[in-house]
Amino acid sequence: MLDVGRHPNIELMAYSEVDKVEGEAGAFKVTVRRKARYVDEDRCTGCGACAEKCPTVVSDAFNEGLGQRRAVYSWFAQGIPSTHTIDADHCRQLNGKKCGICKKVCQADAIDFEQQDRFIDIDAGAIIVASGYDVFDASRIPEYQYRQIPNVITAIEFERLLSASGPTSGHLHRPSDLAVEEEIKGLEKKAAKALKMLGKFEKKYEKGSEEFYLEYRDGKYEGDEDRRKWAEKYEAYLAVSGPLEEMKKEAEAFDVAKRLAFVQCVGSRDFRFYPFCSGYCCMHSIKEAIIANEHEPETTSVIFGMDIRAVGKGFEEYKIRGGNQSGISYIRGRVAEIVEGPGHNPVVVYEDTRERKVMEQAFDMVILATACAPSRDVEGLAEILGIEINRFGFFQTGTSQPLDTTRPGIFTCGCAHGPMDIPESVAQASGAAARAAQILTDSRMRKAS
Ligand SMILES: Cc1cc2nc3c(=O)[nH]c(=O)nc-3n(C[C@H](O)[C@H](O)[C@H](O)COP(=O)(O)OP(=O)(O)OC[C@H]3O[C@@H](n4cnc5c(N)ncnc54)[C@H](O)[C@@H]3O)c2cc1C
Ligand code: SF4
Ligand code: SF4
């Protein structure tokens, strides 16, 4: 990515979308919408002073909603260009309220609330569509109870939890525990506010709230309106402090997830959704289980799959190493159901096909290896580009020209073409670049002759 950003022949247009494509192979005119960031990319130094002071907290989509960010944010730390963006849906100033704090603190004077989308025309000889994929929505499989059982998560969410730059700094805290910790933070704020209010009464009447409340309950201050309010505030404080103490006690027992289950083929190889194999998920589950064990050596993982498709150089050895050195066991069988056991522990119900028995096992966390699904906006993009998609929703290509779409001069590669891992996507990208170079050379030769 850094190389792309620095390359003299590559102009990177991040936060932009193709709006219109006219012309033909060798002479396309592409209109690109450069979306308003409300931050001047050229001025922004990426220092983050704006995000530090922004009062608006929203769910962080990059971290799959497991963390939070501010209304002015950088999508992720290593992004190119290193700049920030204002989220127009949530920014107070852009929604008619008074704020502008980011503008005040930005030393580079990069905040620009007047910025508008810009449209830029590009002359292009060829186009390569590398718009990737989306992960399958696991809640479409009701028996796995994704979003119902908090500690059943998807592989992409698990990757964010494992990441040192993720919402838990790489520690495998369980979503159910994180939710309790969030609740504790909220209650602590409420309790602090209530205590401040009680402090005012205590100072005025030179008495502790607890002592006062006992007297109040004995009827000592009947008819005293001010003291009635004090009693009311104290009762409100008790309603917060009681559950807060209980939750804090519960949280003392929280530990990182050490018993992991990986459920393979969630939406893949399933005629209800996608009949094909997504190709990369067996390997990413093994990778994730190995990394989890590196983070916490007591971690054990069970990978449930119909078979493990370790297709690639050294992949089978990697699978075996995971079993021998990283606490992974492989169980051949499709998971039938996941239910919630005590302590928010997900319980996996499955048929062990080798033992020919229906079994169940409880885990701290279950990770769903979701299918590679076409991008959500694939149909819109196909319409803009004037190309066809296949019956699964990926861009249609020819059998003899596997990187050519249905419109001459437009090529595709990577997961926009179909499920594949990174090395395969990179290899295809080289192939697509070579096909594009052919078109450019042909059109130059035509012009020269
Ligand atoms: C949990 C998980 C773990 C994985 N781990 C590994 C691994 O360890 N090793 C490995 O080899 N593979 C792994 N993979 C597979 C890997 O993610 C894919 O092979 C790879 O991302 C495919 O690259 P791509 O460039 O084709 O698509 P993507 O990575 O999806 O990139 C496409 C880009 O296009 C952008 N885009 C989409 N639509 C538009 C539009 N209309 N206009 C402009 N931009 C657009 C998207 O925002 C995105 O940035 C993993 C997959 C998952 C789900
Ligand atoms: S103006 Fe918007 S982005 Fe800036 S600090 Fe306020 S809420 Fe945050
Ligand atoms: S790679 Fe493995 S988990 Fe993914 S669809 Fe294929 S068999 Fe299933």
C-alpha cells in the first residue's frame, strides 16, 4: 500500500466511487465522485488532535462495531492517505447543532465544513474491477444464533479482537464480558453524578446521606420538602450503586476466552445459500487458532468442518503444525446447532461423523467462518460499468479469458471475481494488469497506424 501511495504512475483516489463509465476499450471516460471528507487531505497531517477532542462517540465499523470511534476519524491507523474524515451522519456541526471543536483544535486548518462532493473525469484505456467481497450475514442461519448469543462471533470480528490495534488490544475478551464492563462504566458515571448531588445536601445539612436516610425513614423529617428531595436522590443512588457493586464482583471473575470453537462453512457449501467452497476460511480458522494460542498458551481450539481444505503449498503442514503445537483439534462433522449454556458459554451441538454420535461441547467463544459473499453494492457497480454478474453475484468472466468481464476493456480480479485468498488475488491482479496493458498497447498501435 505504501508503495502504491508513492508510485509516480499511480494516482490513488481513496474515499471515491465510480459514478459513470462511457466510451469503449482503449478510450473510456470514467467519472469519479470524490466524496466530501470535510477534511482537506493535503493539509491534514494525520495528527489526530481533532478525533481526540471530538465529543461525538459512534460505533466503529472498521472494528466490526466492537469498539467506538469519534465523528471525525481515520478509517484505520495505516491507511493511505494518512488523513481524517468527518462522518456526516453523526457530526453535530453538519447536522445543524453547535460544535466545531475539531476546527478549533486543528493546527493545520484542515477542517472544511463547506466541502462538497467533486466529480472528476478520467481518460482510461482499460478498467480493472477489484471491488472485493462482503462476509456472509451469519444471522441468516438461525440455528447458530449469531447476534442472539453474545459469544458467538464471526471470523472477521475475531480478527479485530486478535489485533494489537483492535478494540481489546489483542486480548480475547468475550463480548458478553465487554458488555458488562461497558455497563459498569455507564453506572460508574451515574453513581459519580449522584454522589456529587448528595455531597451538596451533606454539606448543607452537615450529615452523611446514609445516616440522614435512616432518620428520614423513621419519619423524622416529615413535611420537609428539601429533605424529601435528598431522600429521593439517595434512593436513586442506591438503585445504581447496588447493581454496580454486583457487576463489579462479577467482573472480577472475567478471564480471556481460552476454549475456542471454529465452525466452518457458514453459508458456504450450503445449498440454502452458497453451494461453493469459499476457499480461504479453513486456512484463516487455523491461522486464527494458532495466533490465539500464541497470545495465550493455555488456549485450545476445536475446528468443526466437513473436511479441512488446506489447498496450497505448505498449507497441509501448517494444519498439522496447528494440531501438534497450538492446541488445535479437528472434528469432522457439520455443526447442527449452537445454544447458550451457563455463564454465556456457547454450547456446540454436532455430529461426530467418525464416532457416529451426536455430541455437545461448551466453549468460551465460538467463531463462525462465514462464506465469501459478493459485495453488497455489486449490482449497482455492474450497472455503472455495464458488465454482467453471474448467478452467485460475482462479476461474470469468460472461460477462455478468465479475467475479462462481459464488456471489452473491463477486467476483474480477486474476490470481485470469486472467492480466493490473498496470494491468489495478487496473482490475478498481475494477470488483469497484463490484460489491461494489452488493450493499451493495441489501442496505441491502432492510433499510430
Ligand atoms: C476473517 C478473514 C480472514 C482472512 N484471512 C486471510 C489470510 O490470513 N490470508 C489470506 O490469504 N486471505 C485471508 N482472507 C481472505 C482475504 O480477505 C481475501 O483473499 C482478500 O481480501 C481479497 O482481496 P480483494 O482485493 O480481492 O478484495 P478486498 O480485500 O475485499 O478489497 C476490495 C476493496 O474494494 C473496495 N470497494 C468495494 N466496492 C467499491 C466501490 N464500488 N468503489 C470503490 N471501492 C470499492 C473495498 O472497500 C475494499 O477496500 C481472509 C478473509 C476473512 C473473511
Ligand atoms: S464538529 Fe463534528 S467532527 Fe468536529 S468535533 Fe464536533 S462533532 Fe466532532
Ligand atoms: S474453505 Fe473450508 S470452511 Fe471455507 S467453505 Fe471451503 S471447506 Fe468450508
